[in-house]
Amino acid sequence: MRKLFLAILLLGAYFVTKAQQDAQYTQFMFNKLTLNPAYAGSAGFPCISCLHRSQWVGFDGAPLSQSVNFHMPFLSNRVGFGVSLNHDRIGPTDSWRGSLVYAYRMQLNKKNNISFGFNGTMRSYTVAYDEITAIHSGDREVPMMSETKYLPNVGVGLYYESTNYYIGVSVPSILQGNLEFEDDGNSDLSTEAMHAYLMAGVVIPFSKTVKLKPAILIKYVTDAPFDMDINASFIFFDRFWTGLSYRMGGVNNSFGESLSLIMMYEFKKAFKIGLAYDFSLSNIRREHSGTYEVTLGYCFKPNDEGLTNPRFF
């Protein structure tokens, strides 16, 4: 098949070599289940969250991502169950990913526990060929309609949580599925890349009303540049979060990929709303109006749980 997808190549979505494929979320600290199945049930009660990300607003064919997650303890606090649905669109490519998540938690002592998680995933991957302008019109090798592939996968994760900090490692998709629609025996042209994540965070009390919460997310993909998100947020009165995030990456002559402003507020009835805006640091900033994310979350806590036991992870 001829390499016609110039726009996709520029955006990094159609791969001849392996690179970052999974969506990147600035508010990763509020979207852990997507990245680590071992997080399921860790809150101790049912929680649901939704995230929308519009990247490079104004850039034709720019990435667009949505995520919906639900998780809860199942039968006991030792077992967590979750469901995750993720959607990513880049140019003429469209991907949906649905996952069932299972986690088993072991209580090490009153303050620390560790959980192991597994997920089974089904992904649909679609290329809308009818939206692409071919370099040479009338080429019979170019399909005229959309084509879709379905790719199963599995993932694993480990999540350790204490009162004031957490650390987790995960590989949400282990199998490297073939993304080629016409399998000619050379599946290395376009395959799913395995992504590994390391996440960590800590809460540092400054006073009764102010806390500092640094967090990091390290992403590893074979043959792709090293990538890391670093966040530092202040928490006021256990309700209002505000902070900055820095994402490594970009091109060689830039100072990184982006600098982001994050704000989140948790209402008394356990409803959360978070906003993030990314300022690009590379030359692509001249071609778009920035990137924004919106997060909504709700946990079905007992009536007094939100006041007596605020959670930051």
C-alpha cells in the first residue's frame, strides 16, 4: 500500500517506526484507570470520571480524545472492578478502546496497601480513506471507503498507595497488534507499540489549609524519545487545586513539548471539575491556539466521607 497519509505522518499517528501512539493526558493524576488497571477500586467506593481533550485547537486534523472510567470495590475492599472507554481521533483515523479491569488489593498495614491489576481490551481502529486526498488520484491501491480493524489486547499494572504518597507501574496494552488492513506478511510497517508507564505522587502538608502535591508520569515506548510529565499543584482547604505541569519532548531546538496550567475544585458532595490548558513550547505553537482539557468526576461516598477523609489520589 502506498504511503499516502502525509497528514497522519506529520501528526505521528500512522507509523513506519514505533513511536508514542496512546493519547497523552495533562490531567493524568485524575485519569489513572486509563493508564493503570491496578488502580481499580482504590478509592474504597464507586467513582466515575469523564475527560475531554482537544489538542492543537485550530490545527486541521488535530488529535481529539475522550475518556470515561468507572471503578468500584467488588464484594470486598480487596477486589476492584472497573470499566474504561477511550476514544481518539487524529486526522482520518479513529480509534475506540473498551476495557474491563480487575484489581486485587493486599493490605500491608493500616496505612499501606498494594494492588495488582489486569485488563482485557478490545480496540476498533478505522481509517476513513474517503477523507484523504491521494497524491495520485485514481490509484487502485487506495481504498475508496473506510476500513476498520478490531484488535484484542491485555494489560497489567501494579499500584502501591500509602497515606501521603503513591507509586504505580503498568503496561496497559502488551500485545503489538498489526494495524495493516492488507496483511502481506510485512506487518512491521504499522503495529501497535507497547507503552509502559511509571506514575508517582506525594502530598506534603504546609499548614492545615495548604498542601503541596508533586506528581510525575514517565512514559516509555521502544524506539521513541524519552517522555515525562512533571506536575506541582497546591491544594487549598482540601478542595481547590491549582498548579503547573511540564511535559518533556518537542523538537531538538525547543524547551520541551508544553507547559500547562491546571485547576480543579471538589464540591462537598464529592463532585469534581478540572480544567487544563497547554501552552506549546515547540514551533508548532505558531499553527494552533493551544490545547485544553476538561475533567468531571464523582464518587458515591457516604454522606460524611468527603469531609472526614479527603482523598488526593
